[in-house]
Amino acid sequence: MATSRPPVADDGPILSIDTSSGQGGIALYDGRTLSTRSWPADRSHTTTLLSEIHHLLDRAGVRVRELTAVAIATGPGAFTGLRVGFGVAKGFHLATGVPLIGIPTLEATALGVAICGIPVIAVVGAGRGRLVWARYDVSTEGLAQSRSPRNGTVSELVEELRESGPVLVTGEIDDDQAGLFARIDGVSLPPGPLRMRQPGALAELAWRRWRAGIVDEARAIEPIYLSR
């Protein structure tokens, strides 16, 4: 559950954590300076996340108690990864009282290409040949989810894309899927590395919420796991 606080003009850095999938991502952002790390965690979030965070903080010269807030990607995402990310984020909250900010994983996926000016379909891999995707409309006001997330097969996404009109598809898409989607009229895809969810996108969304005075109650914020 999101709560409100008075908007602020300036603050210290926000730590953003994304363990939604096998590609781990973290960021520090204070509205001016951005530091990020991204690594192929696969199923090793348990053993890699804290060391990556400490490395990021050390290189940026930031102490834990100097953090303004901690943002966490809420999913949809993998069960183990999200549990680890939420455990670390809530651990920081309990230890320091730092506020928590939840950011939908698909929204962070879409933001990185939102400048394109056409609707975006953001994708997260669900395993076993399935995907989770949502559609976002893009305007000067930002992103607006125009279709709820759907868990389906690649073939079902292909059918939706054939009826969607001009759209940009981004996120966790392998080369075979990208080739399939690219053959559909009106569908565009960024190059492979640019389709990957960017830690800076999560950081930007968290910063916008913080500046607007929106935080989440630690007892209420929960991960959204991928259903099979």
C-alpha cells in the first residue's frame, strides 16, 4: 500500500534493487548522479546481491545511513530472486528506518524506451516457454499502463502484436523471439543489449515517486511472483 508524505526539493541517494530475474541490477541516484551495477546473477542473488550493494556504496562513497530511501522492483518476477531482493530491502528498512518504494518491474522495463513516442510492450520471461507482458502508452506525462499484465505463450503474444498497430517490444526476449516479433508489421525492437531492463530506469521511477511524496508501507508491500 502506497502512502504519502510532503514532496521534497532535495535529498540524498536512493538505492534501487532489481532481482526480478536472472539479470541482477542495482543503482544509486540522487537526482543528479547515477551509479549502477548489473550482473548475470542467474540463481545466485542470495550470494551476490549484498556484496554488489556494498561494492556500489563503497565506490560511490555512500554509507548505508546516508540513504534517503530504498526502492525494490516488485515483479512480476522469479520467486527466489524477489524473495532475496525484498529481504534485503526490508532489512535496510528495519535497520535504519529508511522508507521503501515499490516499482513494478514491467514499468521499469518500459521506461528505458519510452522516448520512442509509440506504445511499448514490456516483457519478462516466465520460463517454460512463457512470457509476461503489459502494454504502456507513452505521453509527455510519462507512462500509463493501458493493458494489465498477461501471462501467456509466445504464440499468444504474436497474435496480440498482429492486432496492436505500431508498437515497440522490449524486455527479456531471446534472439528467436525477437526475430519472430520483428517480422510482424508495425513492430519495432531495440538492439539486444538495450532491451535489457536498466537499473537507471528503476532508479528514475523511484526518484519520481520520492519527489512526489509516495512511499510504501513495509508491512504491506509484497512481491508479485510469476505464475506458471
